[in-house]
Amino acid sequence: MNSALSSSRRPSRAVVTLLVVVLVGSSFSTGWFLGKQQGVRSVVPEGEGRVLNQNSVSAFLSDDVDFGQFWDVWNLVKENFYRQPVSDKDLFYGALAGMVAGAGDPYTVYFDPDQAQEFQNALSGVFSGIGAEIGVHDGLLVVVAPLQDSPAQHAGLQSGDTIWAIDGVETVGMSVEQAVTRIRGEVGTQVTLTVSHDGLSAAEDVVITRDVITIDSVEWEYTDDGIVVISLYEFNDDTSALFNEAMNELLSKDVNGIVLDLRSDPGGLLSTAIDVASAWVGYRPVVLEKEHEDTHSFSGISAPRLQGIPTAVLVDGGSASASEIVAGALQDYGLATLVGTQTFGKGSVQDYRPLPDGSAIKVTIAQWFTPNGRSINETGITPDEVIEYTKEDSDAKRDPQKEKAFEILRAR
């Protein structure tokens, strides 16, 4: 970029989960977690334990399924498995995980107590990993986006890469959370991912050293022709304050246009997405949530201070969730031109509920839609100007997507 006039960077030095699960709402990955508490009593005590109330289960669960068969299988395993004794806990938690997996949704997951603790650790950013957001597309584990300056990015992982194996264990049928558990590890240790970069090319092993990383959630710069570039790397707790700081600074200058760069931004808090979008949208609806037959809208919360300033938004296959909410809203209202490639398509809402024994469940309860009713989930957002960014462009230090954005803004 021919930008060297006044470059302002206000980093958010928050330690983040090195394998981020998209945060939309009040918690993770890839959806909005309501975090409601529910009074479900502990069923498995500490130690090997015994299962309580097995005789009363079939009375109220289903008219279509014979739960007696469940207990038949339980007893067969308990009595005949070659390694004895068989842990009630392992069977119980495994059965719950299998039941939830039966919903057929990669984001609906049961966590045993250890997995739930790891999930909570991810909220506070106290574990290490490779620095990549992952998801599931068409049943395959894929890289949504490597985080800025992360081990994953330095190792060459790209948005859209298919992960075929983790340390030699095939990932077909593996949930995001199962993959996260395998990829996490101690700082300085290594994990080997078998990946293909376009989904079709021959797979190759990529060895990545785990680390703890800090990222800048917001960066901005004011160029010599009056165009401001605002880059968002995630939508976390302090992104709103940093974005507003950037907005205050740019509004004190003679601004001819804004480039909002959401590429490789895997998403974040719904509240932050609404705050950012409000700068253009104002008090109008930013996103719709459809749950069963009900539709709820989430509207902007502040005056549209940036409305009227020509804006281009950069997106790619690593733009997911909260990024797609912002990009979709600005596109629907004609407030920005979207430039880049198709976004990831993460538009589902998860309800995360901790259970009394330390386990937890995450259930998809709704889907996101743009203000005009376009589905975000799976389909993603199509840019107004589809411009590829190739490896050759990267090697030559060209950015045709950003160049196109500048071209559009200079023409206005």
C-alpha cells in the first residue's frame, strides 16, 4: 500500500486461545452461547460410581425407542469387555457424547468434565496451540483462518485448507471440539497436521510448534490520499473500544474513504459485531436470528457516525461469523462495496449449558440471517467484486483485493 503518511496502531494485547472457537455472543466458534444454567442433577458420582435411576428412564423419554436395549448393551459391555473393571463414568459420558453427536451437527457437542474445563480455559486464553480457527465444511475439517502472526500462519496454513489427519489420526467424522483437543498442547511441543491446500491437491504433513500468542484485534492507518484502512482480526472484549478509538481519530481528519479489512477474521462477540456495524447502520437491524418459527432482530446501538463515507469491505474464506454479520449488514443496506472472495458461512447460534457434575453441552438453537433475510450459514456472503488473492500475489507482495478497494474508493 502507498500508505506511509500517518500509521496508527492500537494493539489489543489480549492472549487468545490458540485454536480459537468462534466467539459470537457471550462465548465461543463458532455461535452465540447464551450460557444459561439448567438444573440437571449429577448422575455419575466421583470414582467408578454407579448409575442412578436406570429403572425410571424409559417412562418419559420416548415412545419410539426401547431404552431397555440401552441397558442391555450397557450390561453386555460391563460384563463381557476384556479389560475389567469397566468404568461407569467412561460408558456414561461416552453414551452422552454419542447421543448428542446423533443430532448430526458439528457444533452440537457434549463435553465431559475434562473437555468442559478445556473449553472454559479457551475463554480465558490460558492454553497453548497453533493459532488457527477451524470448522467443518461438507463433513470435512477445514482451516477457517490462521491467526495473524501465529504458528499456524508461519507454517503456511491457509484459509480453506482441508485437515485430513492430526498426528496421524484421520479427521473424517471428527468434531471441531475433538480436533481442538488433539491440536492443543504444551508450549514448545509439536503437532503434525496432514493438509491439502486446495482440497484437491496431494496432502502434505505440516509440523507446527505450539505457542502462546498475542494478537492485535484492531489496527488502523491513515494513508496519504485520505483513505483509512481499519483491520479487524477478531471481535473480542476490547475490540469495540479500540474500534471507537480508531473512529474518533479518523473523524478528526479529512477522510475520503474507509477500507474495513475483515479477511481471516474468524469472528467473535455478537455485541462487538453490532457495535462495529452500528457505525454505518445506526439503529437499524444488523442481524436476524431465526429459531424454529420465531425471528428476532438485533439492531444497532449508536448513531451512524461513518455513514456517508465511501466504504469498501475486504472479505475472504477466513471471514466468519461476526465478520459475516458486519459484512452482510453493510452490503444489504448499500453502505459498502464488498471485495474479495466468498466468506466461510458460519451462521449458527449455540447455547452453552454447564451441568452440575462439571460436564457441559453446546446445542445449536438458531441461525443468523442478514437484515434482508439472506442465510449466512454454510452459504456465506458473496462479495460485490470477486477478486482472488493467490500465493503468487503473496510472494510478490501484491494485494489485488486491497488495490481494488482503493480503486473503487478513489473513483467516488
